[in-house]
Amino acid sequence: MKVVDHNGAIEGFVAHLAYVPERRIAVIVLSNLFGGAPPAMGNQLVEATLGKTVVLARERKAVPISNEDLARFVGAYQMSSGTAFTFTIRGNSLELNAGGEMMSLLYQGMKAGHPNFYVAMTNGEIEFVSDPSGAMTTVLWHQYENEQIGKRR
């Protein structure tokens, strides 16, 4: 279903509007704290209203992974949007630098045969795809039914 949405922000205020024309559903989220919560909340409210299952950030649990295994994901990827994604290890977790924005990733284990990470800051998921030799060559960014693909540089 088509969803039309728009975000806006000014010092001390963030707004998100989502509209589903086919169902005549409108969701408006307003906040007086700066951050990414209003768009995430708005999109989850739309999904719940449409009968989809919503998994809240606090319900996500980390699956243990060693730094040796995390090292397989480290590198730079060129995304279809033109943005560069760079993955590094910080402490015991993977971190994403997307256009200068640093985001911590929560390992969620394997999903459809691919390693999957949750990005709380954007309520998105990162999926890595390997080539036949097992090297990670492709990254998929899933966020609100949108997907971008990236190739390792």
C-alpha cells in the first residue's frame, strides 16, 4: 500500500506525518525532544494500523557473536543511493558509519540464511550476503518496506 510521509525538525521540535490514501489513515507524531523517535514511531503506528506485526526496539535481543566473526563484516560498501556505508568494530559490536552518522548495530543472528543486524537509531535492519567463497560482498539495508543494496568496495 502506498504511504506518503514527511518529517520535519527545528530546534527542540520534531514532527512526522504519514498518510495511507487507500485506507484514509493519517498518523501524526510530535515531539519536543530532538531525535529519530517520531519517524520510527509513526511508521510503526502505520504498520500496526494496517495489521502488520511490529517488533519494538526494546523487544530485540542481541545474539552473541565473537569479534573474530564480526571482522567478516568490516569494510566499505557503496550503496545504491550513492551513500557509502563503512562498518567497523567498536568494543564487542559492529558499528556503521553512514554518511558521517555513527550507528551501533545489534546482531540478531541469521535470518533467511544471512547474518542480520538491527539498527535502533533508524529502526532498520542490515543484512549481509556472502559470495560462494563465504566473503561478505553485499549488504542490504531494510527500512519500512524500502531496501537499498550495497556492494563491497
